[in-house]
Amino acid sequence: MPNQKPPHHEHHFTASETVRDIVIGMADGLTVPFALAAGLTGVLAASKLVVTAGLAEVAAGSIAMGLGGYLAARSEAQHYEAERAREEREIVELPEVEAAEVREVLQGFGLNEEQSAQVTAELEKRPKAYVDFMMRFELGLEEPAPKRALQSAFNIAVSYIIGGMIPLSPYFIFTNAHQALPYSVVLTLIALLIFGGIKGAVMGLSAWRNALQTAIIGGFAAAAAFGIARLIS
């Protein structure tokens, strides 16, 4: 028997929206409370005050970021619904115009006039598939998941809280904020490096480059906040 090639399985990353939410929430959760805690350490000695302010920021930030994610996802869904309704209306009211647009899209993929006309004729017999094709290949829009808005809000808010607790954790242990700060810096930079590396690897980018980039941005944010607080005081 001739040698048979093993079946080819393609592995594509399909959770880009969830990863995007986690990246947004975790990145801000690590950097904003870190910068706030570092800035407050420049003028306060008591860790309790830093913890109180930090927890308040984490709570407010997670709610604000989660709400922002919800509204963004809802706007995306509403935009998709409006465009789909318009396409459904136009294939009835302007069939020749829509058919010409479909043929143009198909010819952009290398089909000749005869082939594109045949495919268009077949699509016209299937209104739903016709609209699906226009949404995907003419407008470049994908139908959002039904519960996308709530999932986005949850993912971003939880990621923000998890990220925010990392820089604050040393302040729960040490009563003196100046003693807690070096540990907060080290923990946060390690977390930023790990988070940036994982983000890069998952999204098919350079893990090391993303790790360093994420850590540098977070470090600059905290250093700026600390320096400004010291100057003001």
C-alpha cells in the first residue's frame, strides 16, 4: 500500500476577543494601581492608607473598565445589526446594485465574470447566505456572540481586579509603605513580564519583545506617578 500522509490539522487561535478583554483588563489592572500605590508611597508612610486608596481605585477601575467593555461590545453588536438590516433591505430594493457588488467582491478573489455571475445567481436563491456573504466579504463584519457584551464586561473587570491586587499585596503585609514599595515593584515587574510574554506567545508574537515592552510601560507609569508625588510633596 502506498504511504498515506497523516491528516493535516490546522490549529488557529479562535479566542481573540476573550484574550483582548484579558489584555485590556490585566494591563490596566497591573499598571494603574501600581502607579497609584507608588505615587502615594512618595507622600505617605502608612501602608493602610495606600491599601485603602488602592482598593478604592481597583473597585472603581474594574467597574469603569467593565462598563466600558460592555458598552463597546453593545455598540459593535448594534452596528452589526444595523448594517445587516440595511443589507437585507437593499437586496430587495436594489437587487442589481447588490449583485454587482457581489460580483466585484468575487472577482477580487480571482473569479472571472462568468464564474462570479454563477456564484451570485446561486447566492440570490439563498437570501440569508446572500446577506451573510455581504456582511463578511463586503463589509468585513463578523456576527458578535449573543452574550458578548456581558462576557466582555466580566472578563475585563475580573482581569483588572486580579491585576490590581498584585502591586497592592505587599502593602497588606508591611505596615510601612516604604518597606512595601520595593516588593511591590519587584512583584509587579515580574507579573508584567510574565503577562506580556504569555500575551505575545498566545497571539503568535514575540514573547520576549512583548514581555519587555509591557514591563517597560508599566515601570514608566509607576516611576512617573512616584516622581510627581515626590515633587508635589
